Amino acid sequence: MKRKTLARTAASAVIFAVICALAALSAPRQTAETQSAPWYSIVPPLLTIMLAFLTRNVLLSIAIAIITGGLLTTLPSDPASLSAILAGLRATVSYPIDTLTDIENLKILAFVPPIFAMVEIVIVSGGFKAILQKPLSLVKTKKSAQAGTALMGLIYFIDDHSNAIIVGSSMRPVTGPIRNQP
């Protein structure tokens, strides 16, 4: 078990390093005329994904990525400076607060929980089971499960947030048995 965890961690570290190296090598040169994101802007989201797979703890992974992102806003300019570290930590605190106090973000946060509640009600009442009777009989392989999920994503598209919730919840009974096959 430990050997498998160590191998998965090492593979993730290598993948992380390769992606970062490719991003650094392919990044355009920063000049006064060009305004593009630095190559290391991929580090926080990539770190979140890698840590979520490794630790299976999404909130911890997001927290570490937020801290990393805050530090990356100031550290590259002066990595040895204590003031840069403190400014990065201030950014770590201020960015989430600014995000959570933005009215547009609050509208999204207010919209998602009722969608979750609606999906749960439909699941408990058997609505998804009824919707999936025909597609469930057609799914025999992993590819057909993927195709069915993609088709459901197109059919039930309301917006990006509710689509992920609705399609993910409704297709779980279809993709779960297929996913667990050898």
C-alpha cells in the first residue's frame, strides 16, 4: 500500500514538474508591450488538481493552492525578501475575501445550493431513474457511458454550474457500474 502511494506521489510530482517546465519553456517573453500571464500562473490550479487526487481532500488542496497563488503574486519579484513573503500572505487573505464579497460571485453562490436541493429531490423521488431507463439499457461499455454522459450534458444544459450538478448526479448510476469493471 505504501509503495503504491509513494509511486503515485512520485508520478504526480514528475507530471507536475514536466507541465511546469513545458509552460516555462513555451511562455512568451515578457516585454513592456505584451501583457500576458506569467508561466507560473498554472501552478495553483495544477497544484489543486494534483493534491486533490493524491490526498482526496479537496478543501485542503484548494487552501494550499490559494496560499501558493498568493505567494506567487509577490515572491517571483524578490524571492528572498521577507516583505515579499508578507505581501504574498496578505494577498492570500485578501483575494478570497474580495472574491466572496463580489456581488456576481454571491449571485452564483446563491444559485447553486437550490440546484443541489432540486437535484436531491429529483433523485429521491425517482425522477432520474425514470429519465435514465432508456439510456441505461443502451450503456454497455465505458465508451458508451462516456457518449451518454456527453449527450446528457448537451441535452440538459441550463448553465455551466447546474449542468455539472445535474448531469453528474444523473449519470452516476450509469457510469459507476461501468467504471468499476475490470
